[in-house]
Amino acid sequence: MKATTLVVACALFACAAHAQSPSTLTAAAVDPIFAAWSKPGSPGVAVTVTEHGAISFSKGYGSAQLEFGIPITDQTVFHSASISKQFTALAILLLEQDGKLSLDATIDKYLDWAPRTQQPITVRQLILHTSGLRDMTELLLLAGWRDGDVVTQQQVRYLVSRQKELNFAPGTRHDYSNTGYFLLAEIVAAVSGRSLREFAEARIFQPLGMSHTHFHDDPTLLVANRAASYETGPDGRIRAALLNYATVGSTGLLTTSRDLALWLDNFRTARVGGRALIDRMMQPGALSDGSPIDYGFGLTVAGLGGRKVLWHGGLDAGFRAIVAWFPDSETGVVLLSNFADIVPATPLTQLAGLLFPTDAPAMPAPAASPPLPKPPARYATFAGDYLTAMGASLRIKSDHGALSMQFQGRWHALTAIAPNEFVAPAANVQLKFPAAGAVDEVQFIYVGHALKARRVERIVSPPTATLAALAGLYFSPELDTYYTIDFDPASARLALHGGRIGSLPLEYFEPDLFVSETFQQIRFVRNGDGAVVALRIALGRVPDGVEFRRMAGT
């Protein structure tokens, strides 16, 4: 650590490495929260709490690398996923403070390759997730990328630059999009002449003493004390969860829990940015018509047990993260994990209960509760297939009263929190079935968005001639991707073939509508004469789908 960095760190935390503040938390109280992940052979969590400018609790639980039995500490380096966004937002605000850009300028002013969408998009709309841009993570999947593929900034730039359609008119809705923060990173580079990694290192990380933090834009770079990524496989065993991102802005921040505590305390000191800028960063935004939203500059502004809290989560491969700053009590909490089974909002809520025992915390995200005893016979009536207008499909299965859900290609056990309400914490999904009567729909809450999913009675054996007529070659100019739809007479089924994804069986739901384990909905499009001219594939934050045109002669 350089001398200047050490001085800054000591100024912030009173040389916390040598002396910590009197703790309001004790290991005896905190350890039980993380007991499930502190046993041998389990990935785990790093936890750091800062109060009034000093570290009051900091500890690691579980293993950073199972293959070598390396324990997690508060110096373990984690991929922190979307925690990155608040740093990208601050970089933009610093450039605005320098007089080098305007939040209300359209993005094509700074990026000559910016996507030529139907309506212009401003820098502010990128920050607030009100741009309408389709999410780049889903676009990569739709273009055939697989889990574990290397994804670079250059590859995403090519993909994003080809986009034409939007999910909605800019400024009219708030809908989370990683594409916006990817573009913000590109704007930082274009305006400052330095990559986001270089800019953040000089303007944010070094001044705050965050010596173990960087934006990881080089997949070949070796990083000391780095945690590996894990998940539970279908057979119940822990396995590696592959991650080779080299994109920054929306993600890509590698850091430690102790470094992030330094960052959170900047909301108290405003050492980087100054008081006016930091106060502005802690305020929520609004739509173009002035309607308020709870999202600001890479942060959600919410309430927890009656206290204002600024927080954000992160999720990539097996990594899970959450940071929370309670401005009124000058308290910050950091949780970084390398295990997909962990839902950080739950231990955060428990920690808040220890920190603020007079409050009654209730996190914005639903937390899992113990299963209700003796599942009612009505549970079996919830089983079936459901579709939303936003592109999501899910299947509910009942096995001796225990419910599970297939969503985005994976099965998740459902935990009852009420007789007709369930959660799947690892999928960030909450379901609410009708309390009585026919079960013809379910309220489907996914990452904070509440949707209605209608029940679909699938046609198991559609006419073979109907399926055969859909076969052909389809191309998407926006994704620069070809897919072939093949019909197998022996099995009377369709399959989608292409590049890295191989062969993907399609399940018939209703006329011209299919689902698959990878893509949520595949809908064929016909012209006025009834001929199939295209198909649209919908997935997650690309609810209306991307069009693939049918090639002539197929």
C-alpha cells in the first residue's frame, strides 16, 4: 500500500487495521446467521460493518476456493456484479462536475456508434434505467452465448450498436437494464480519454484507499486472493459456476468487503465528489413526466425498519453481493458471497435487526420463511404451465404436496410464506396464487416486477403438418445471428439449432407459441396470407422479443 493510500485509509477509519470501534455486533450474535456456510467444504460470505467511520465488525465464513481449502476473509477479492453500477454512476457525475458532459445530452453526442433507436436516449436515462434499452445479458443469450463464455467489452459494443428496437419509449418506465451502464462505461472512456478502470482507479479507488479494488476488463489478469464461483447442481452437489466476463460498467468490479466499507463511508465524508455531489447521488430519480422512482445513481433508495437505506445487490454466476448504507445512523453493511444459494437480503435483514434492535426490519426483497406445516391439498391445483405477457414462462410441479418451479431452465423448490404464496429465493421469484376458486393465473413477482402469468393448457400432440411448416432458417440483423428450426418426424417435435447452443428442443404451448429451457418464449409470426415470415424470441428483460426473419426458400 502506498503511503498516500495508507494516510487516506487511516483518516477514514482511524487506522482500523490496528483498532476497531466499540462493536455493537459480537461474533456470538453474528456467527449463527452464517453458520450454514461456515462449515468445511462450503462456499461462504465476507461481512464488514462500518459505524461512524470505523469498522465495527469484519469476518469471513466458508471457503474462497474449495479445491484448495482457502478460507474467506475480509481481504478476499470477490466479483461484485451490479455493485459496480454505483461506481460507474459516480464516474459520470465526476465528469459532469468537471464540465465534460451533461446528463441531459443524448448519448450519440459522446458515442458515434451508439445504437440508432426509434427515440433518442439521454445519459440520465441510462443512469436511472429509464432508457428502454433491452438488457445486454439477455441479448447475449439470445445471440447464442453460453454460461462461462468469455464476454469482452468489444463484443458487447458490437452487439449493442446494432440494436434498433426498445422495450418502451425512453423516460416512460423504469426497467433495469445492464446495457445502460455498459454504455455509461463507454461514455466515461470517450469523454475522459481513459478506460473506466483507469478513471475509477485514479479518481475513486486511490483517494479512498481501496487498494484491492479494480474494474476487471482483462479476463487473463491474475488477481491475488480471488474467490472462485460456486452453485448447487441438479444432483445436489456443489459445482463451479463459470464466469468469464471482461465487461465493465454494469458489472466487472472486483473488490473486498473491507474496501467496500471504505466506499460506503464516503457517503458520510464525501471525500470523493464533495458534499453536494454525494447528496445528489443519494436521491432517487424520476420519469420524464416527474413520476418518482426509487432508483437513483446506481442505488435504490428505500426504507428498512423505518430507516432510510441506500442499497444495491449483485448477482453473476455464483457470486452474490449486497451493500447498504443507513445515512441517519452512519452505518454501512457489506456482504459478498461466492455461492449462488445465498440470498444476501436475508442475512442483511438479520444484521439490521442486531444493529437496530428497536426497529422491525423488513427488506424490500422477500426473504424465505420456514415451510408451512402439512401442505394443503390445494397445492396440487397450482401445478401447471404459465405464461406472462412479458416473455416469461414457468412450470409448477407438485410432488406429494411439495411444489417446485421450472424457470429460466432450472428447477427451484418453492417455500410457502402463506397458504397461497411462495418464494424461490435463489431465482428472486415470488408467486401468489388465487386464495380460492379456479387457478387460472398466478401473480409472478420477479426482481421487484409484479406480473400476471396466465395458465396455459398445453396441446401435447399438435398436428405434424403444423409443426413441419415452421421449419426453416431464420436470421436476426440486430444480433447478427442465424438459427435453424428443424422438424423431426420421428419424435414429431421441433428443435432450434445454432452455433454455441447446439440443439434446443421446443415445447408446443399453443398455436405458433413454443417455450424452451433456454429461451422463455418462441413465437412464430405470420403475414396476412398466413405464411410464417419470422419468429420472435423473448427472454427476461427482452419481453417483446428479438425478431428473426425467415430466409427465402426455407
